[in-house]
Amino acid sequence: MIRRPLAWRASFASVGAAALLLEPALAHASEGGLQIIPEPTRLLTLLVLFVILVPVLNKLLFQPLLGVLEERERRIDGARARATALAQQSAALLARHDDAIRRARETAHGEQVRVVEEARGQHQSTIGQARQAAEAEIAGARAELARATATVRTSLAAEAEPIAREIAARLLGRSPA
């Protein structure tokens, strides 16, 4: 921001002070009628006071006041610059934080996928082992059933012949030779 000399402010303030000094004269003039040209002694007194008071007021009042105002503005600008820097730092920290959260989520997701796949593999392995055990048990049961069937058939075959002879003898009424 470009700084302009502050002399015009001091001049403006001096003119304002002179106007305040002239105000009682204007009020007095309105009571006695309209007086366009002021009294020369009063005008000269006011001009002398103005010439004397402007440098004094400028040195004692306006320059310190303007210095304080400029210092205040400088501090405000410095605070704004610091606030801008802090905002940039916080934006960078927020971006780093968001990036760290994103990476942590990706890592967690990858770990979750790995754990799920491992669990599926273990599940499939357990199912395969159980299936093999069940098939082995079924095969054993079938073999046992086949042995039992063979044993029963042999015993039935041995028992069937005498029963068949007896049935034939009863039907024929004689004993088959």
C-alpha cells in the first residue's frame, strides 16, 4: 500500500481549528446584523494565533497522533501478514493431516483385504479337510456296507439252499433227490 504524506491531514485539522475559533465571532455577528467583513483587529489576532498554533499543534498534537495512527496501521498490516502466514501454515498442516489420514485408510483397507483373503483361504482349507474326512468316512462306510452285504449274501446263500429244498419237497410232496 502506497503511503502519502500526511501533511494534508495536518492542514485540514488546522483549518478545522480555525473554523472553531471563528465560530463565536460568527454567532456574535448574527446578533447585531450581518457583517461580511470581520473586524481587522480580530482577523489579525486570529491569523497570528493561527500562524503560532499551527506549528505548535502540529508538533505537539498532530504529528504524535499521526505517528500513533501510522504505527497502528503498521501493526495491523503486520498482524494481517502473520495471519496470512498462519493460514498458509494451517492449510499445509491440514493437507498433511488429510494425506496421513488417506494413507492410513489405504493401509487399513489393504490390511482388511489381506485378513479377509487369509480368512477365506483358511475357510476353504478347513472345508477341504472336512470334505476329505467326510469322503474318507463315506468310503469306509461303503466298504463296511459292501463287506456286510457280502457276508449276508454268503450266509443267505448257504441258508437258501436247505430252505429251497424244503419248499420244493412240500410242493412236490416228496423229497428232491
